[in-house]
Amino acid sequence: MEIYSSINVADNISLGYCHFYAEVVRVKNAAEATATGKYLLLMFDELFKGTNVKDAYGDTLTVTEAFSEYENCLFMYRHILLK
């Protein structure tokens, strides 16, 4: 089983990655691994906290729904989304 995490994601100014973009890259890498059919553990902590609450909420629902379609994945997610 492989493990993918998005916990304590940092920006990388030298590569031109803001915090939000760094999170998107992590989610993209996890999605590509998921599509291979491997058994995966995906752990995310406050997805898209690099954007506003409304967008973070919608994007999180989209990502969660997409990952839920894969039977070989255990998806763990923690959030603090308040309106």
C-alpha cells in the first residue's frame, strides 16, 4: 500500500508555487496514483486552505466525491470549514 498525504504543505517561492498551487499539485499526484488501481492510503489535512472558505468547501467536495469512486483507496480527511 502506498501513502499520499497533503499535511503541512508549504509554498515554494523559488518554483513559483503559492500554498494553494502546492496543494493542487499534491492532489493531482494522488489522483494520478489512484487511477493506477493500486491500494492507497490518502490523507489530507484542510484541503485548499490556501484559498477562501467558499472555494475551499466546493473544491473539497469535488475532490472527495472523485476519490470516493475508487474502491482501492482509503481516504482520510480532516477539515475546519466554517461559514
